[in-house]
Amino acid sequence: MDGEWNDGQPIYRQLRDLVVANILDGVFAEGDPLPSVRQVAAEYRVNHLTVLKGYQVLVDAQLVEARRGVGMFVRAGARERLLEGERERFLAEEWPRVHATIQRLGLSAGELLEREPAEVPALDPGTER
């Protein structure tokens, strides 16, 4: 995300989805700290309470733990829990639309596999926490 937000979904939810994608992609591993609330708020030009709410959703889902005075960290087993849940969500919610579009356009499996998908932006784990 480069500061452009989808109006169809709350920003805190989009931030949550960005962190989830980073965990699934291995950008954040178990035990890794997440960027600080202040850092994310400044980088993406959003209110710190919005970032905090997005992080809290991750804490409530037991994917991230808050360590008082230290920050937010990816919990052990978070990636595996996410993979299971995100696979089910994709198959139930997204795949039917994707499949219908593929059929409507007459695309073959070979054509789809030849294409490189667009890269998803990541939160920078190397920045100050």
C-alpha cells in the first residue's frame, strides 16, 4: 500500500490484512516484532488509533502478542493458523469469483501459470520498531 486506501473497507482492516499477508509471505516470522504503531501511522499517514485497532484485531485473533513497553510480536504458530483460515476464506469467498472470471474469459491453466502476478507491498521489517 502506498497510502491509497480502498474506500470499501475500513483502514484498520486493510492494515490488518497487510500484516497478515506479511506473515503469510514470511516477511514477519514467529517472534518478530511488528513496526511500531507510531511508525506505521507516520508512514501510511493514518491516525495512530487506526493502527492500534488493526493491531488489536491481530491480538484478539491470537496472531500477535503485545509485550508491555516493548511492542507487538508475531506469536508462535501464527503462520500455520493463518494459512488454514486464509485458505478456507479464499476457497469460500474469492475462488468462486476468480473461477467464474477465468471461465468467462476462456483462460487456460497454461496461460495463467505463464503470468507473473503483481507484487504485494510489504511493511518494511528492517525499519525502526
